[in-house]
Amino acid sequence: MQLKRINPKALLYHYFERSVTEFALFDEEMDMPVSYGSRNLVDGTVRKLGKAVTVVYYKVDLTDKVYFKKKTIYSGKATNSQTATPPVTNV
């Protein structure tokens, strides 16, 4: 799968949990993934994005009529440091 380069000017990213073992990160254009694969791989890409970005997390929800449901929102501006797992805000 071809991946898109990280746009340093992009401020919004979408993180999709497609299954238990498959994750994808898209920028605001959502045309090609920036990162795709395991959670560790995609989380590493999120940590490289910087503190000025907002990442919206989506999780598969098969109980509702929509396939993906917004799970959490992470805003790098709200924290002073980014550790192994970014802090999240429940929606």
C-alpha cells in the first residue's frame, strides 16, 4: 500500500481502528493513509506529528448503523509532553 507523506501544515488527523490488529491514520484530506498497520506503527507516527495537531480517533461500531463511531479526540496543545501513549479526552 502506498502511503502519503506527512504534511507539516496539516492540523487535523483521523485515526481509524479498523479491527483489533489493523489501524490507519489519515490527514484532513483523507485521500491516502499517512500510516497503516499495527497500533505501534501508527502510534509512532502520531507521536511524530507535533503538539499543534488534533487527532480524532474512530473505532469500529457494528451495533449502530454507522460503521465507525468517534471514540476520543486528542489535542496536542492541551498537554505539555507526549509520552508513549498520547492522552485522550472522552467524547
